[in-house]
Amino acid sequence: MKLGIIGLPNVGKSTVFNALTKAGAEASNYPFTTIEPNVGIVAVPDPRLDFLAKLYKPQKVTYATIEFVDIAGLVKGAGRGEGLGNKFLSHIRQVDALIHVVRCFDNPGVMHVNGEIEPVRDVETIIYELIFADMESLEKLIDKTSKLLKGDKKYEPELAFYERLHRSLEKGIPARQFEYGDDERKYYDDLFLLTVKPVLYIANIPEKDVPNPDLNVYFKSLKILAEREGSGLLPICAKIEEEIAALGDDEREFFQNELGLDRSGLDRLIFESYRLLGLISFMTVNNKEVRAWTISRGLRAPQAAGKVHTDFEKGFIRADIVAFDDLERSGTYAAARERALVRSEGREYVMRDGDVALFRFNI
């Protein structure tokens, strides 16, 4: 999973990135501190994997990972190449989802590119620039398809789809909110538009509002926008999260408890990102390695086995599955089997989050 962190300059993107990855990216009070994207790979915290590691005592424990990309601040005109816009937009094309950081705090010492804080306007600035870039891409496709149509009428439905989507973009509606028929999915999936990517908004709030973000008027307006477009929203104080990330485990837990936080911003962001992208994790275990695997929700057992090794999918026979919660309650795999909690599942089995799987195969 590759997540791009975007937003206007000086909203706290690099601070959020540092809190998530402990990468030490430069964060300064002037636009375009980040030009080349900073990249950090983070292991996904998973207490289930920790339990399995204690149970099996493997030589190696491999957590699922997320790649965060800190992309330079976009400005008005980026969709037309202004503010190094073309370069920044190319970085956005390479990620699976967008973490859009929005400033929801007052601080006269930190300049705002638009002069004053207005979260909805700031979000719309970014959305419109991505829409402009998508319209440009779509216009080239419309022109190409129109030429093909002159020689073959089979391109009529495809052209009609592109033109309808273009009209929707002109109204300021991101492509992810565009409605299309089942027979048009093939056109939609091949577009790779920027505004197709799912979005999780991070409201960068001040420390005083951490216990109750709804007291923050900026957050409340952003919440309405996120609900309207069906996007995720997470309130985070980036400065506090960066300080928490620098602490040891015991200090971190104490500090979080003092702030009334049951989980760190990283844990909450990972949870929301998995939900946003429709992802789940299953585990494989043996004495050599305990490992978490990230897959799309709805994936069947043979395809999940193929994530482990292509031979597992080709020669799939069955999967021995035990739910993690059942294994934890049983104490050992043998005890779970005695209680008939280990199931033998075939090709049609749809994997569930927390499945501990042993794949049987034959080549």
C-alpha cells in the first residue's frame, strides 16, 4: 500500500510524515520545503502478530508495510503546470490513495499561502487542480477516440462515456464520485485519473482540541465536506504526534493516556487507510517465520495463497484456516484443532481479516 501525503504548502504535511515514519524530513515555514518527495516505509503495528511470535518463537517476524510519500505542496495553477505542478502531479499518479492534510489551527507565526485559514476552500483548491489535470488527460483521450470513431462505430459508447465524465468533472465533481454502468467499468478502470484515488483527510488541529476535535470550527466544516463526498476524516495534532513518535514505548503510552488517546495517530491512520482501500490482513505461521499479508477484502483463498507464492495458487488444494481470536482463546494451534476451530476451506472460501492460514498445494 502506497499512500501519498498531499496538501497546500505549510499545512503540516512533512510534520505528519515525520510523525508517521520518524524520517526527519525538513519542515519549515515557507512554501516548497519539500520538492523531491520524501519516502518512508512503515511496519504496520499488529498485536496479533506479536502474540503469534510469542506462540511460535520463529526466526523471523514480518509485519505488513505501508509506504508513505510526502509530496510537495500543491498551489493554485498546479493542474496547468504552475508551482512545479506537473512534477508534483506525476508523484500523485504513483500512489494508491491520498492522505490530504488540511490546516485546522491558528498560528500567526506560520504563514498560510492564501492569507487566512479556510479548510473547505483549501481542500477545493487541491481538488480543482487535480480535476483540471484529469480534464486535460480526458480531452486527449476524447480527441483520440473521436478519430477512431470515424473508422469504426464500435467506439461510440466509449466516446460517450468519456464525454459524460468530462462534463461531470467540469462541474467540479471528482471522478471517484462519478456514477457509471457495469458495462462502462472497463473504460473507467483504464483511466488512471487523479481524482479516482480515495482520499483520507487529516485535520491538523491544535493540541488544545485533541480531547474534543468537534470544538474546532475548522474541523467541523471539514467534517461536513468529508461526509458529503464519502471520504475519510481523521483529526490529528501533527506536532504532538511527532513528539510522541520520538518517545520510548513506556513514555509514549503515558503521554497518550495523558492526552486521552487510546491509539497513536499512526495506528489510527493505518486503520482508516485499510478501511478506505478495502484491505484486510491474514497471517501465515511456522517456526521459521510469522508473517502478515495485506490483501483486498473479498479475495478468495487461492488468490490469497498466490500472494505467498505463485506455486501455492497454481497447485492450490485447500486452506486450513483458524480465526486469530479463536487461536488466541485456545492458547495453541493444537488446542484450537481439538475444539474443531481449525477449518478446511476450498477454492470458494473468501478470506477474512485475522485468518491464520496454512495453504495445502501440489505442483
